[in-house]
Amino acid sequence: MNGVAKRYEFGEKERHSLTVDWSLISKRLRVELYGALVSEEWHLSPRASRFELDVGSSEHHHVEVLAGGFHPTEVIVDGKKIPPAA
């Protein structure tokens, strides 16, 4: 990872770990779930990019990742913005 990687954790009974790495220099958005790569894309547009996925087996969540351009990275789980893990 060569950008600013942030880790997000969510879920009550079933914990999930998502890492988002957005590189302003290379314009690359990399998303990992439990340490496994789920998406790696390059975005040349100055607008933010959106990546969506559903996670969980016993506890389902809809996750949206917004990153790119000059937009700060945001992770939205089930319609609520969550902060990066400490």
C-alpha cells in the first residue's frame, strides 16, 4: 500500500475488518476485507469514486466506500458513516 491506509471495524456479534487505501499520487483505490484484496482500481477523475459490497453471514451489512479526488475517504455501513479504528 502506498497511500493512506485506514482500517475500519464494524458489526456487533460478527466483527468485520475493512482496510481502505487511497493514494492521491497514483489515484489508486484499494479495498481489503479481512486482509484479502476485494478491489483495486485507478481513478483519474477528480470526483470521488464509490465502491459497494455486502458482507456478513449471520449479520449482514451493506458497505459503501467513497474515496478519490480531493474527497476524504468515507466508509458508510448500513447508511451510517463510521470512523476509522483507533
